[in-house]
Amino acid sequence: MQRRAHLLFIAPSSSSGSTKRPGLRHPSTTCSASELLKRSGPVDPLELSQALIRRPSVTPADEGAIAVLEDALGTLGFTCHRLAFGEGDAEVQNLYARIGDSAPNFCFAGHTDVVPVGNTDEWTVDPFAAVIKGDRLYGRGAADMKTGIAAFVAGVSRFIEAHPNGFGGSISLLITGDEEGDAQNGTVKVLDWLKQQGEVLDACLVGEPTNPKALGDMIKIGRRGSINAAITVHGTSGHVAYPQLADNPVETLMKMLSSIIDVPLDEGTDHFPASRPVVTTFDVGNPVTNVIPAKAEARLNIRFNDLHTGADLEALLRQRFDAIGGNYDMTARISGEPFLCPPGPFSDLIGDAVKKVTGQTPDLSTTGGTSDARFIKDYCPVCEFGMINQTAHKADENALISDIQKLSEIYEAVLEGFFADGAA
């Protein structure tokens, strides 16, 4: 059963000349967002980052992280909808917040959940204390991606303050607590809920940490697909001195894996590298050297480009394995399909904002793991840009304080460009 609760905050009046759409009601009040900002001032991205990091929101736990965002966004005049999906300990808190009631609707997407801290002995600070040491902020989520969320909220607050008479559209945030887990009760269900409400997203920027070394290195314009496969080869056990009387599954499995590793699956495309299998386990359960085992098992993952669909790639694996022969079973799970937001106005807009703040021209890339952009791409153009990812998921995860501020300036510049261009 899915449960939903709504927390409504103030939303500003729509500006003249904008396009209204049917959908969620975002009520206006006599107290505008700009008036609220005069009382509170723009959001400090560092302070909000610390407030979020201090919530130990390891998937699927929320621990008040969404409430921290609701408070900040409510002060800015956003209408907030708390969306809970799942049951019991698996319940996930999600948030959709919007300011404005007209098109175009620019959406920022991200996640408040984080991975476990691992061995605390490897940390030099409390992972959830949001400690500042020198010029860096430490804590789980400092890179991935609580600072990214805080930077966007801060950028939005300054953008709203700079446009007291409205900006000709809407800004929304889609925040989930289920990105680092199975992603079953997060973004995918929020998007379905938005569709049911008649909400339309015109463009989306996902705040994942996309930069390998320096802020401004890279914008993600797509992601590779991901397929996991488990292969079990059944043979006949026997004495190693009489291999002709046995059927060695180890040798058969080695040939199968060689057929997809030594013979390329493809050569890649203009925007994607070649699809590459990575074997993660090879098990026979045989501790001795004088017995041929009865079965051999392997597991692998393939990050694949847009020359394939998950189903097509599974069929290709089976085709190559069948050509080897042998008695085998294979199960496959497709966790994401590849997608590409082709270089164009939206990626140019983000790139211009990055260069304006950092002086760097970012690369356009599809490398890395999967993200929730794989769900959003079915609804609107989507790109990703956020913090540096060098310490994501590691002990002593951290971010440069100056980068948090710069990222908020980049996001503000993206909003300025988007609404100045009338939805790029």
C-alpha cells in the first residue's frame, strides 16, 4: 500500500504572460516569496548542507532529512508535497516541492539518502557531525549529494530574491530517499504520482556529483545501461586423472566468459564507450585439486551503450553462450537502460553557467554508474551536474566549502539562463 501526505506551504503569484497548466494547485497568498526572503534572507548553502548531513539518512531511513528541506523551501514560498511509498521499515520519504503555477517547469532532482558509513575506524570525524576542517566540510553525503541539494536551494533563494515580480514559470524539486538502494519507492513512483496529478516537467537537472577532479570538469548528458547476470554451468564430477570420464564445467564456463570478453560486444558510439563485461565472481565450491567439480558459477555486470537494449543484450549473451555448448542456466536483471540527452540547448545552457562561474568548459559525458536520471529521461530532457565525486561513498567523505558556494552560483546561473531563454 502506498501512503501519501501533503504539507502545503506558501507559493507566489504567477507572472503575467506565462502559460497555466492543469495539475496540482499551487495557491497564491498575500505574502509573496520575495517578502518572505526580506525577513529571512537567502539560504546559506553551507549551513543547509550541515543540517542535512546531521540527519543520518541511510537508505531507506529519513531521520528528518526531508523535514529539513521542507522548512527551507517553505520559507521560500514553495508548496511541498511529502510522498511516502512502501511499508514498515522499507517506507521511503520523498518530496515534491514547487513554486509557481505556470510553464515552463524547471525541475531539480536529487536524493537525501546516503550509503552506510562502513568501518567507523576508517573515519577521522563523526560521519554525521558535519565537521569543518580547514577548507572542507566532512560527513556522509558531503559529496553525494546533500551539498548539491543545499547548493540548489541556496541558488533558488537568490534567484527568487532577484525576481520579486516573478520569473515567468515554475521551479520544482524532486527529492527521494531511495536512490542509493533498490530505487523502487523513490523517483520512479514520484514521477508516476506527478503524471497522475497532471504535473509536467519541462527540463530537469540532477545534482549528482559528476566531476572527477575539479568543479566544472563534467556534465552528464546520458548514462549507460546496466545488466547483471548469473551463470551456472552443470557438468559431471570426476577424478582429475580421468578427465575423459567427467564433464568439466569450469572449462566450459571459462570459454563462455571468454566469448564475451575477448570478442567485443561493440565498438562504442560517439557519446558512449564500448560495452564491457566485468566478471565479479567465479565460484566452484571445490577446495581440492584432485576432483573435477559438478558445477561452476560466475556473476558479471555489463555497463552498456545505446547500441543495445537490456533485452537485446541478454539475447546476445545467450547466443554466444549457446555457441560454446554445455548445460547452463542464466538469470539476468536489467537495472537500467541507456539514454542520451543529445548535446544541444539544455546542455549548452548548463555548460555556459559552469564556465561563467568556474572558467572551465565541461566535458559532456555518459560515463559512470546509473542514476535516477534513467527514470526522468522518459518525462523531459535531463542532464546531471553536481559536486566532485572523488570521496563519494568513502570514509572521510568531504567537499570543498568554496565548491559548495560555487555550485550554488552555477545553479543560479542555470535558472537565469533557462527563464531568460524561455525554456531552453
